Amino acid sequence: MGTIDISNRDFQKLSHLIYSESGINIHIGKMELLKSKIAKRMRSTRISSYDEYLKYLMNNQSEITEFIDTVTTNHSFFFRENKSIQNMIHTLHLENQKHSRAFRIWCAACSTGDEPYSVAVQMLEHSLQFSILATDISHSVLNTAMRGVYSQERVKNIPISTLHKYFQKGIGKNAGYIRVKKEVMRYINFKKFNLITDPIPDEKFDIILCRNVMIYFDDPTTEKVINRLYQALKVGGLFIIGQAESLMSLNHHFKPVKNTPSTFVK
């Protein structure tokens, strides 16, 4: 396979494709990343010419899906930015003391499942009733999430007692890996979902987490996404974003929760 040389015109065409399909804004500084993703798809499709691959991509919807899936895959790990989750659980615990019920949670950009499983084990530790809808645009990360098998490096932030209680340690050929126990998995429904284009679920949620995905969006796309998610949240429900994300300067109806960073209420 020769060196991939992407013209400015092709870059604009590809970045527009990524943006229209996923809402992710790829700027010129991501040129080398884009080249690496194209090279990966060329190896998978066994197409040796960049020009041939580009024609194949633009005329094949299934390859567009695979290409977007490759571009949007990102890194995650268990108990990431966990202070937000701890604050959320504290709020739910107080609510549960007033009115005992099952809480509905939506992890709207769940990646490889680290976030919903992290939420689930902590909800179980606090004896809270719940169910989780976990969605992502990428079918490959959802496949990983549904398998529930991870390297030990990914779970290093989980307290040892929680790890022993809710995860199984691999042995033999699975040494170095852990598996989420089935009693945790049963609380989570994984589903492919495009935050930009798919219809918002009819049901209303107590909590919506949309963390560390909007950093890839421009302001108009972020505004569209958060206002769509607002529709799916119950009045009084919490909306939680990533620590590196902000809703400032955007047009929305969320109210910040006092002394609780990255958390908003409807």
C-alpha cells in the first residue's frame, strides 16, 4: 500500500461525510489521524489504491457505516471522572429515601461499555433499583460492551472489593482480562443510536449521561444534541456532561446544579 495523499478537496469531502453522519467535526489538524483511519479500512477491504477506496466509500453505504465506526471509536476506562457519578448516586439515594422506585438512566455515548458498567456496579453497591439504556453510534464498541471482557489495565480505578464482587478474573488464555458478571449485565440494554439523526426514545429518563463526546462536536451540533436529549429527560432529571465540556454560550434550557460541576437539571 502506497502513501496516502489526501487533497484539500478530498479532505473537505471526507470531513463533510463524517460530520453529516456523526456530527463529529474533523479539522485539518486531524489529517494524519484521518489518513490512519483510511489506511485501516483499506487493509480491511483489501483495496490498495486510495483513489479506488475513496470511490468505493462514496458509493457504498455499508462501507460508510464501517468508516464512520472506525473514525468515531475512542478510548475509555472504568470509573472515569467518577466524582460526577458519585454525586449522581448521592442525589438518587436521597430521592429513594423519599420515594422508593426504579430509576431510568441513559448513557447516551457509552463507547465500549465502561461507563454504564461503572454506573451499574455503584448503583448496586447502594442498593438502588435501576435500568440503563446504553447507546453509541459505533457497532464495534457496542460489540465489545456486550461481551463485557476488558484488560485489567482498564479496571485499575475500581476499588478491589467492588472488582471482586462484580467481575470475574480470567485464567489460562484469558489471564490479564476480567469479565463483567451476568448479574450486572442484566441491568443494561445496549443499542446502536445516532445522537444527531435517530428519533429520541419516547420514555423519559431520570438521568442522562452524555460525557466526552460533545468535545468532538461544533457548537451548532452540540446545541442540537443537548436540546434533543432535554426532551428525553424527566422534569427534575439530571443531565451530566464531561469535565472538559461546557454548555456556556449555547442556547438551552438546562440549569446548572449548584456546587456540582458538569451536572445540570431540567
